[in-house]
Amino acid sequence: MGFWDTLVFRAASAVEPSWHKTWPFGPGIEEGFFSVVLKGLFIAAILGGMAWLLRYLFGPGGPLRDKEFDEPDPEAPQSPEEKEEDTPRHD
């Protein structure tokens, strides 16, 4: 096992410490505080962009949203003011 141990040790010690070669998916906090903060901001920007895109596409009035979701609920209870507006007047 001497050769295998030596090979594993050399492979593990050959990791370069420069964060810009492995960013944003490199190792954790040993690269420094600012690298960790930048990784968090990068992930937040990606998730925020995905949330905005989904909100745009499927949100109220979105191009991929079913139109039936934008219509008022016919089974919802109406207030007395709305009932007066819906009834025709015979003046």
C-alpha cells in the first residue's frame, strides 16, 4: 500500500490554493472570507434571477399563465356593495 498512499498524498497536496481557479464551486472557507461572501452573492443572484423569471412568466398577466387564474372566482362571496353593482336598476 506504500505506492497507493504516496499517490493519494501527492494528489491531495497538488491542490492549488488560488481561489480564482476554482471559484465559485471550489472548496469552502479555506479560500478566505471574501471568497465565501462572493460565492453567497453569486448563488443569491442566480436564485433571484430564477425567481424573477418564473414570476414574469407565470405571475399575474404572464405570457405562460392560464387566463382562468386571472378571472375572479365565481364562487367567492360578494360584499353587499358588489351585489348592488351587479343587479340592474329599473329607473
